[in-house]
Amino acid sequence: MISNPLTGRIMVLKLTGRRTGKIRYTPVNYAVIDENLYCYQGRHLKGEWYLNILANPQVEVILPSRTTKGFAEEVKYAKEAAYAILQILRGSGLGAFVYGFNPFTVTDDVLLKKTAGIPVVRIKPYISDNID
């Protein structure tokens, strides 16, 4: 319902609050790469949803076509993170150019430089099937 050409591909994360233990819902742009879901925090490093995932990595993901559960983890490798951000931006509608480069023509060097330090989360679904 909320994914469209203007907003791009959006999923909703169902998380557990790290301090309250309450269920929280957060919409984020995403990409599917090798049966995993990827999303990123952006330049604001203290986002509540991101901190909640680090504290409680078991998440539920509400996709446009279905819901799945999985384990979330921070991506540690810069090249994997940059590639995930690129794929997310390519599917993010009007937000595609938020970091000052064209995600369809950017070089690897510019991509790595512009996305350095942006936290990326990989969600591995518990049931491996077609999540697109």
C-alpha cells in the first residue's frame, strides 16, 4: 500500500523497543539481495529503530506482498554496505538522489566515498523463499 513510484519500495519493520519492550513499527526503503532484505539508517546514527534492531535483532518484516520474520544484523563490510545502499536508492523513488549522486551512473569510488559510515542492516528471513 505504501510502496509506489514516488516513495519507492517500502517495507515496515515490526521491532521490539530496547527500553520499553513495546512493539514498534517503522517504514523504511529496502532492497532484496540474495534472498536477504537490506535497509539503511541514513546519516542520522542515533535513529531509534536502528538502535532497537541492534538490541533486539529478531524482527518481523511487512512487505507489500507478505510478512516474514528474520534476524537483523549490521553489515560490517564497506563494499557490501555500499552495494546495498545503491540497490535501495535505485528503488527508492524520489529519494534516489538524496546523497548527491545518481545511483544509476555512479562509479564505485564515488559510491564508497559518499556512503562511508552509513549503517546498513541485513535481515535474513527465517524461512528462505521468494521474498520479492
